[in-house]
Amino acid sequence: MSTPEPEAPAQVEPLRTNLRRNAVALISLTVALFSTSYNTWRNQATEAHRNVREASFRLIEEAGGLAQVMQHRYYGGDHSQMNWIEGWGKATLIRDMAPLVSPAVQKRADTVFATWKECAGDLETGQGDSAQRIEKTLDDLNGEIRNELLALH
């Protein structure tokens, strides 16, 4: 005599029936949750890239402005107090905005600020290599910003 197979518990059969009956709804719910999660992630990534681009373009503008102030002081002989204040304002803004782009840009911006701090006083005489040193650090900063922008493509 063979032993009869045990019957499935009474709860398992209604569960299978309910799963079959509601399969479309469960699949739809799964797809909806996945889609919402992906969409949220994509929106956050897009916003982060937008912020990096905006900060990058602003840094490029400020670096150009700082180069112009430096050239007015060094080559043009504009040693006015307003020119001095504008230079420090631009150097500080570059340093403070750089972390919004990347750590590499922040490092370059810190170098720009340190070089400005070291060389700004020497711009008064129009002698020495202070202008060239500032230009070099600004060029390095702009190169790093361009690399970050290209990486976003």
C-alpha cells in the first residue's frame, strides 16, 4: 500500500490562486516602483550635473575677471584701491565656489588663491614674475574645469 501524498495546506491554495488572479496588478506595481525610483535617481543626477556646469562656467568667468584685474595692475599700472578689492573678491569667490565642481578643481582654486595672496603685492611694481605665476595657476584652473565639463558629456 502506498502512502497518500500529503495535501497542501489550506492556505497555500488560496495564495496561489490570488497570485494568479492578481499577477498583472503585481507586475504593474513592481514596474511602477522601479520606474519611480529610476526617475528620481535620474532627476538627481541631472540636477547635480547642472549645478557642476553652472559653477564651472561661473568659475571660468571669475578666473577671466581675475586675469583682467591682474593685467590692469601689472601691465596697466592701475593701482587703485577698488582694483585691489576687486582682485581679492574674485580670488576669494574662485576659492569658495570650486568645491561645487570637484575636489580636483578645488585643489587648483586653492593654488590660485595662495598664488594671488603671495603675488598680489608684487603686481604693484610691474617687475618680477608675479603676473606670469598668477596666469599659470589660472590656466591650470581653467584646464581642470574644462576636463570636468568634458567628463559630463
